[in-house]
Amino acid sequence: MSCAAPEGGLSLEGVDVAKEAIIQGVVSRDDGPVGNAYVRLLDRTGEFTAEVPTNAAGEFRFFAGPGSWTLRTLAPGAETQETQVEAARGSVAEVAVAL
């Protein structure tokens, strides 16, 4: 078993991708990944739906409904970033957020 991060982001082992709409990615800045940032999931009207902290590798994941979403990323010493993303059942939307 490898301890390296899988290519393409977080491991999907045990996740039935065919039944889920997944939004995941990594938050980074020039000097590498940003751990302990917060990524908020906002629906198409801008309403707050969920929030997760990034892990030490800057990674995050949401299980969302299909449709248009906004990711709002907050981290100390960085401006808030907003990223538009489309989620679809049966696929993984990979997002790279650069601060």
C-alpha cells in the first residue's frame, strides 16, 4: 500500500462515484498546499450549504447535488476566493484554488 497521494487528488476508494456528484480539490499558494483553510459550498442562489477545512495537503471534498455551485475559500493572510463549479452525478469535479 502506497502512502503517496493518488494522482488527481483525494482517494475515491469506497466511494460509489456513479451515485454521487463529487466536488473536490486542493487549495494552494506559491509556497505549496494550504492546510486549515476553509472551503464553503454555496448553492446557485448564494446560500450557504456546507463548509469543510482543508487537510494538511490542502485537500477538500464535498458530496453535492447535481448543478451549479460556488466554492468560497477562506485562509489566513489571503483574499477570499470564489470559484464556480458544475457538479454532475457520476463524475468528480476537480478544482484547484490558488490563493
